[in-house]
Amino acid sequence: MRNLLIIDDTEFYLTQYEIALNKKDLKIDKAINGNIAWELFQKNKYPVVVTDLRMKDSLDGLQVLENVKKLSPETQVIIITAHGGEEDAIQSVNLHAFGYIKKGTPSQTISNLEQMVDKAFQEYEKNTGLVDWSDGLESKERPNVSLDEIGKIFKKYPPLPEEVSNIREG
């Protein structure tokens, strides 16, 4: 079973996220603020964390993200917010957040969250070697890929605009 930590200072959102994500065979822990979440994370080191951006009287989402990444760089952190702007999104990327979700309608927010949580677990499993890359073979090792094959894959995609590639380098 996959472990997930959800952080929000509004009980309503914690409950809504838990109900929506409970269908995904997850063990979900909740924290009502960033300080409680940080204590839980230090004990459990979750593979995926979903955190509100703005939280009163505690660590905010960016502080949680920064702390989590220092302790466990492979953990995937998703920022979710109703009040964040472009600057917060850029800062999240710079701190290596897996995703940034702007709250919209409840059904839209839940749908985006469900999809992003699935992708975050996939990324975590890929990065930690917990995915079976062998297409049915016994080995759990990633296949060897030549530089030529990697080059062919990258030729399929257009280059990033300069302003986007600068964000990743910064």
C-alpha cells in the first residue's frame, strides 16, 4: 500500500481530498498544519506529499516542500492552492515541486489532484527503482539505453522556450 501525506489548514479540504483519494488504495495521513506535517514526515518519509500553499501559524507549503526535499529528495511534493500566483508557482518549481494545482471548482480540483497523485507515485517509483522496468522479466533493473536512443527520443520533442529552460536552470 502506498503512503500519502495531505496537509491543509482547512478541515473541509483535508476531508474532501481524503475521500477522493481513498479510492486509490492509499494509506492517507492528514495534518492540519505544516508543523504537524513536518513531524509526521520526519517519522515516516512519505513518497508523495500534497500540501496547501498558505497555512496560518505554521510552516507554509513552500517551507514544507523545502524541508521535505532536503530530507528526502526523491519524495514528490504537490502544492495545491486557492491563493497562489505565478511567483509562487515559479518558486515551487525552483524548489523541485512535482506539481502545482490551482484550486478551481471542487470536481475540477479533485480530478486534477487524483491525476497528479497517480503521476507523482509513478515518478517516485521510477526514481527509486521500485518500478518493474523489465517488461515481464525477473530483473527489476532499468534497461540499458544508448545515447543514440536517448537522442532519438529527444528529437521527437521541440526544444523548450528559453524562458522555461531558464527556470529549470535557476
